[in-house]
Amino acid sequence: MGRTSVRRVQETVITVEGRHESRHPAERGTVTLVVGFDGELREDVVQRTTHAHARLVDQVRALHDPVVGPVVSWAAHRLAVGSDRPWSPDGRQLELVHEASVQLDATFCDLARLVEWVEQVAVLDGVAVRGIAWALTDERAHELADHARTRAVADAVGRATAYARSLGLTSVRAVAVAEPGLLGGVDVPARPVSAKSLLRGPADNGGGRLDLEPEQITVAAVVHARFAAT
């Protein structure tokens, strides 16, 4: 009676990194304003700050609608009050100076109205535009993140297949797919989702107009994958 021999197929392990990145127009802009004054009289400083802030809050409330906007959400922070005795250039300590400030955040879904409103309030006495955070809606961000992960996996499959063909192999089988660092190798972190704004005052552009230029939102995904090729 003859013996049946089973030939064991030798597999080659291929480990790759898959990436995908896309850029998308911002859908939301959150403006951060700070209203503040300083002076010798504490009550006067607090009163001026409170009144200026209240006027801005009234404007934001008039624009606020959580569904249609243009302001979909906003937040007013607590008033901060402090005092300091500054020093003169010749080393003398000057009279006590009181400071008061309060922050206001407003998120717009209409970016054109955002620009219009910021241009109006940025020239008001005591108002400083601290910055604008550009973002996607949560739903859109999740959708794009899922798409980026899917495309990153497809990129990993394509890379592994190309390596296998260069070795004369024809079959590629996925063994493991993980986020960076979870396969036990070197951790190569994904590029973060980022959004920046370019905010220049009238002195920078020479036209007396506040320039707001949102950058597009970058959505990126990175995966590490291991394949067995024969």
C-alpha cells in the first residue's frame, strides 16, 4: 500500500503600511473673541467689559438657530478680573492697573456670515479676535474617516500585492490589519486631522479689511497590515 505525500506550501509574510488622505472644505467655523479693558478704576473696567460683552452676546443670540444658523451654537465664559502694578522703564513701580476680560465663542454654519460678522466686531473697542477653528460637521467627519480607513486598507492590499508579484508570488491572503503600532512593529502615527485659519488684520493686507482664509480640512488614515503570500 503506497503512501500519499502532502507537499507543504511555503508562505512568505509581507507587512505593509496603507495610507489615504483627502482634503475637504470646512463646514463650520468657531470664532473666539475676547472682550477686555484695563484702567485705574476697577468698577469702571468691569462695567465697560461687561457692557461690551453683553452687546456681542445680544448679536450672537439674534443670529443663533441650532438648525439653520447662521450661528448653530455659542458659549459665553465667566468674567475674569485681575490687578497688577506694572514697572516703568526706569525701574519704578507704577500705580495699580485693573484688568477685566471675558471670552465668547460662536460656531457658524454659514462661513460667509462668519466673515461678515467678524469684520464688524473686530474693529470695536476692547474686542480681540483670538482665532477661528475650522471643522466639518460630526456626521461628515465620521463619514470621511470611515472612507479614509477603507481606502487605507485598499492601499495596503495594493502594496502587498505589488511586493508579492515582484517575488514571483501570485496569491496574497490578509493575516492581520491594525492601526499603527498594534502589530508589534514600529509605531508610525497617522497624520492628524487638521484645520487652520489665516487671520490678518488691516495692517497686514493694506486694505483695511480683515482677511479670513480657512484652510481645507485634511482627513487621513493609516493602517498596518500583514499578508501571507504564495
